Amino acid sequence: MPILITFIAGLSTLLGSIFIFVNIKEKNINKFITFSLSLSLIIMILISITELIPSAIIDIFRSYSFFLALILVIFIPIIGYYMIIFIDKISKNTNNLYKLGIINMIVLILHNMPEGIITFLSSSQDTFLGIKLCIAIMLHNIPEGIAIAVPIYYGTKSKIKAIMMTLISGLSEPLGAILTYFIFKDYITPNTLSIILLLVGAIMITLSINKLFPEAEKLKEPKYIMIGIITGFILITLLELVF
């Protein structure tokens, strides 16, 4: 049951790829891409600053000496920043939107695997808690799916590529659960997860500010940047209220 719950949560990422089948007029394509990127970036930033980073920092300071915790809290985000710079450099010769979709996919795999571990462990302790967590994850995985599928589709005009990349990202969540069940069950500690989540939060913020926002701004549709950001704020606020 815990692995099934994690599969459902992860595969919800695929729902984001439905948006590539929406028939959009040529004149509205830039507006749609701008809205999609803005929605994705604000959701990734908000998830990082409201959920991943604060809980990770609290756990790190509880678990380590003050000096070591301070070093971890300072240097882990720096490592996250340089990981995005590195990924960007090795894919510098590809189409901008396609490259953005691939970077999003890599970052969201890094995000989904620990998320899968947490969902699996929570479901193992309490099935109802796991289901609740699964629903919350499903709702924020949809815009993450959009962040992968939309840029890849409009960068390559290939629906198959967009769906496959989104699927790979989604499957990383149950992969985290399966690896935990068969291999890491006795080795994963709250401390390890806290460090991973702090790193992932830093990577997602860096990606959103350094890559997603400039790409959205480049399309010169500021109104749709605002609409995407406001929609993301509303969605995350509703999630926080409900879950």
C-alpha cells in the first residue's frame, strides 16, 4: 500500500503534460508559455520556502552542533546553486525551451526521490497520513509536470518527448519508495533527509530565479507573468489551508 500511494503521487506529474494537447492559437502561445513558466516557478519557490527549507534547517540545528549546523545551512544552498550552473553549462548548445525543460526534469527528479521516500515512510506508519500527503503532492506535482512538458513540447514540437520526460520525473517518486523498501530502509535517517531537502529547496529556488523567470520575461508578456504568479500563490495557500 505505501508503494502504491507513492506511485499515484508520482504519476500525477503526468497530468501536467495534458496541457500540451490544448489547442492554442499561434498568437496566444507566448502567453500560455509565460503563464505556465510563472505558475511553475512560484510554486517551486513557495514549496521550498514554506516546506522544504524551514523544516530542514530546524532539523539540522536540532541534530548537529551549532557550528556544524551553520556550516551545512550556508554551504548546502551554495552547492545547489553551482549544480544548476553546471547543468546549464553542459546543455548550453540546445534550444532554450528544450534545455529549460530538461533542467526542470533533472531538478524535479532530485525533488521527487526524497519526496517518494517521505511518502513511503509516512504511509508505512499511518496509511491515512500517507493518503493525505499523496493528495497534497498530487496537487503540486501537476504544475511541476507543466514545467517539464510545456517547454519541451514548444522547444521540440514533440509530444512524445514531452510526455516521456514528464513520466521519467514522475517515476522517480515511486523509485525513491522502492529503493527505500528494498535497500535503504535501515539507513535513511531524518538527518539525511533534512540535508537532501535543504539541497533540493536551494536548487529549486535557484532554477526558478535564474532560469524560469528570465525565460518567462523574455517572451514579453508581463501580464501573464503576474497571472501565473497570483494563481500559484492561490494554489499553495489553498493547499496549506486544507493539508
